[in-house]
Amino acid sequence: MKPLAELDARDIRSLLFDLDETLTSEGKLTATAYAALEKLHAAGWRTIAVTGRPAGWCDHIARMWPVDAVVGENGAFYFFFAEGRLQKRFADDAETRAAKRRRLDAIARTILAEVPGCALASDQGYRETDLAIDYCEDVPPLPLEAAERIAALMRGAGLTARVSSIHVNGWFGEYDKLAMSRRLFRERFAAELDEKCAYVGDSPNDAPMFAFFLNSVGVANVRRFAGRLGSEPKFVTQAAAGAGFAELVAHLLRS
């Protein structure tokens, strides 16, 4: 990973960004990080949140934040606010989502019994498509080996699984953050993800984005997952979490 100072950002006009421990810091959205996002959006950059967080959160983000769209539940959908109302686009239709939901509930019970100390994520009730198991947000932190055990159990049950900085997410389907981001750009912006786009994240569920984007950035706490990312970001900030996000925004605006 190269220092952020080596990122040539002169042509970048879109920033896609993770939320937890990328925009936020220790679970909180700081004024500094949010102000950086607002400033970038006001300066004409396209801003897109790309997160594992649930549909309920994404509804709020798309309506209220300085963003052009939000990809949620690790690529299950994208939301955007336009013409006075919230617009939603899902990978699966409503009937398919409901059938998958019933299967996920049974898998959750098995995982909770197999991995002591984990729990359903506190935001599970707001999710429409995936299963989120908490290993260090609202439970006493478990080692990364426990998160990997949860992911292995999910994959054994036929799920796609990704480890984030706080949860392990599992879902039925081949979509991910990258696939839905590409669909969003084609359908909403009539454009492709290219060298005019940058992505910033912090954990293994960002690996498809890190691999794809020429301008992929990790905030400094991405080093926590050294050897477990699959694909590393090309650049890394000096500061961690929300302060690293603000550092990246300052670099973009200077360019």
C-alpha cells in the first residue's frame, strides 16, 4: 500500500465510501468526517455510500445525507432520493427476498449455538436481505478467528459471507458491493466505474472494491486485517477511521 500522497487525484470526480470505521470512528460519526463529506459533495464530487448496513439505515442516509446514492447490505440494493421521494432498486424481487429471509433465520440459530459470544447484530431487524452476526460491536470483542469461523459456517450453509470491522454478513446470491455499484452507475448515472472514481474502506468485505479500483484507498486501521483482506487497497491514509476519511477528502479537494 502506497502513501495517500502518491495518489494522483486530479481526474477523480466520484468517491464511493464504506461507513463503519471508514467514515465513522469507534462507532460514532464525527463532525469532522461528516463536514468533509458535505464539503466534497458541495464542491461537485459524486458521493456514494457503500455499506453492509441495513435497509433501514440506508433509507435515512439516502434521504438525509449529502450523497447521490447508497448501496446497502453489501450490494443487495441501492437507494437514492430524487423527485421528492426515495427510489429503491434491489438485486432480488420481494418474493425471492422473503423466501431467503426464512432460510437465513434457521442458519442464524445454528451459528449462535456454534460460536459462543457472538450475537445477532442489533440492526438485524432493519435488514431486508442478509444475516448480520455481531462479533465486536455490541458484544465483548471476539478474536478475528471467531469471525472467520462464523464466515465458514455461513459458507457451509450456502451463503456468500464477508467479514466487516464489526459484523460477519451472509446472504444467498452472488452479488457484492462491486456488482451493485456497477449497476448503480449504469442505471442511475449512465456511466461506468473507472479511473474517475475512488473507493475508500477498511475491512475484508471491501476486498472486491480494493481489487477493482485503480484509486482504492484504505484508512489506516485497514492494517488490522493484514493478511486477511484478499485484496489490499492501493493507497493508505496516515490517520485512522473518520480522520483518515477527512484526510482523503482534503487530498481530493487540493487536487
